[in-house]
Amino acid sequence: MLRSALAVTDEELSTAAAVEIPAVAATDVTRRYGTGDSAVDAVRGVSLTIPATEFVAIMGPSGSGKSTLMHLLAGLDVPTGGHVAIAGRDLGTMSDKQLTRLRREHVGFVFQAFNLLPTLSVEENVALPVSLGGRKPDAGRLDSLLEEVGLADRRRHRPAELSGGQQQRAAMARALITRPTVLFADEPTGNLDSRTGEEILALLREAVRLHDQTTVIVTHDPRAAATADRVVFLADGEIVAELRPRSVDEVIAAYQEATVR
């Protein structure tokens, strides 16, 4: 059971992997758009617990609510009903200022669109979450991340001088620079060819292994889902099945069984 948000200290928040509380937890979460007869529930009563260090893939057809659920889990959207907590902190109890700080310091984001600032160099883009908090990035951490994602020799290049795969690598390093409690990736391979996509997935998997990085990806790609520790299948805004995958074929079969009605 989650403890009260008031009982969880900032020290616990910054070391979520070391305490016995989930990295992310959703309890009976609903997200409704519209009112009356035209109301649509994009997410309907979802409860999901993601322990620290776990790599989870959320998979479902278009319109299943998977991206909406990720936005709710990451504090980018507010549920109509239910509760979301990151490292035991109930997002619904936080002020806008507190929520902004939590997202900046303890949540990493990787999106299908790389969202790099075109006027900044690679290293400036990677350091941006730290700079926005009024701090200087740790030089060793910055160097290490650029090395890990294969961009040490591209650190002073701007996004327009990079390939799509290199831009996504920079986006990953940026998401990891603050050592976030959880990394969210929304269709991280969607704009990439299959080979480059596999390289990005390998980097995500490596971040889990090297840094115990709790990671949640949203994807429609069974190859991406098969790299996760656990796959959560959504249909019509509800969790309809879960799987601990051993192969791509197993993910495909489970997906078809869970979502084809």
C-alpha cells in the first residue's frame, strides 16, 4: 500500500530505487473528455504498479488510450478520477510549482518527435533539464552520457547536423541527465528505420541494466515491446492483459488475443 504523500521525503523521492515503494503507481485512474452524451473515456479505471528498476511497455491499437495513460502517469495530464503517484508522491496533492519541479528533476521524457532545440548544441540540449533548474550540469555525468549514447564526437553539433537516430540518442541522454525516478518514452522508434530503432531500444535496455533506470515505453511495435520486462496491453482504455515476454512472436500472439474482439 502506498504511504501518504506527506510521509515521503525529498530524499526518498530522489532515491526511489532504494526504498520499498513503487516508482509509479496508478489507482483506478480515469480520463474523460467532454461531457454528457458526447463524453469519451480515453482511460477507464486503470490501476497499474511499476516497481523501481522495471522496464514496462504499454501496447495497444490506435485509440486504445496508451498515450493518454502515459501522460497521466508522467503528470503531463490530470486524471478525471483516481490517483497517480511517483515514488509515493500523490501528484494530485501537489501545487503546479511542485509538479513542475518533480517533472523537471525526477521524470525523463523521450518522444517520437525528438524535440531538440535547433539553436543549441548536442551538449547544451542534453544539459537543458539541469540548466532550467538553475544549476550547472555535472561535467562527468554529461561526458559519460554522451559516451554511452555514442555522441561524444558530436557534442558541439546542432540537431540539423545529426541523423534521426543521433537526434534520438541526444534526446535519450537529455532524459537521463537528472537521473530521473522514471523515464517515459512515447513511440521512441516511430520516426526511425528498423535498424536504428533496434539501436535505440538497445540503449533503453542498457540504461535499465547499467543505471537501474525505471522505464515505461508506449509502443505499437511488438519488437519494441519484446525488449521490456513486462508488457501491459490496453484496449478501449482498459488493461486487458499483461505478459512477461520471451520473444517477439509471443508478444504478437498475446496482442492479438488481448485486443482482437
